Amino acid sequence: MTKNEITIDTNVFEHLFHPPNNVGDHIDILLRYLVKERVVLCLDKKGRIFGEYSHRLAPILRRLDETEKLSLLRYFILFAQRRLEPVDFGDALMVAIEGVFRFAEPSDHVFVYVAIASDSILVSNNLRHITGHRNRLKRCATRHGSETTDFANSSDALAALGG
């Protein structure tokens, strides 16, 4: 990846705190790498992604026990540099994304849209709606002008980033 940007699905941050989904602390390792590299977090301009982060991660952020995991999460929620990408629900890109996985939550469509529009890697542990459709989504990204967009789960993301 030539650009220093990434899109991260909420479930990756949730899985940071769930050992069965964070085998070998691979998410900790990934997030530490992203912090070290000062990777820019890609979000949508209207705040849908950040709203999902706030809603689903608020109970974790309210914890008083300061751990490295919590510090990593707080870094991305509070301090990471951001790129805000406009999302147009009626344009050809969104129509193509919806055609790949029709029954996903609208937020899944937004994560994919932002990744393609920002030409970044989307890290997601959503096999059913995102990473399970990796090849189709990559073809969609290429058709819409993105050369380096990729879709990786948290276990494979570090390799996809070249780290």
C-alpha cells in the first residue's frame, strides 16, 4: 500500500477485547503497527462510521481500568488523524456495492464505500458481508478507479499493509 490510510470496521475494535477473536493478540499487534506508522483513519463525512464506533464502543471506552488495549482503542477514537470521505447513496459506486451484498446493514455498505473512495484497505472481521466477498469487492473497487483497495480480516491485515 502506498498511502498511509486505513478503514477499520467496528468489529475489529470490539474483538480487541475478546480473546477468542484476538488469538495471539494479533489485533493488538496490528493496531500498534498502525499507531507507529501514524496511519490515517478513513471515515465518512456524515459521521455514520464514527456514530457506530460511539454507540458500540462507548461501554468499553467508559472502563476505568487503563490497559494497553484501551489505550489503543482511545487513540483511534480520540486522537488518530482522520480523512473524511463523502458518501453518495445514489451513485454508481454505492449501487455496485449494494449489488455485491444486498442484505447487509447500511453501515457495512458505508465502510466498503469509504475504503474504495479513499483507496484504502478495509480491515473487517465480517466474513458474511465483507471479507467473504473480497474478490467481488476488489473487482468493484477496480471498476470504480481504486487501484489498491483491499479487504482483509484482522489476522491478515498486517501482511496486506506490508508490515
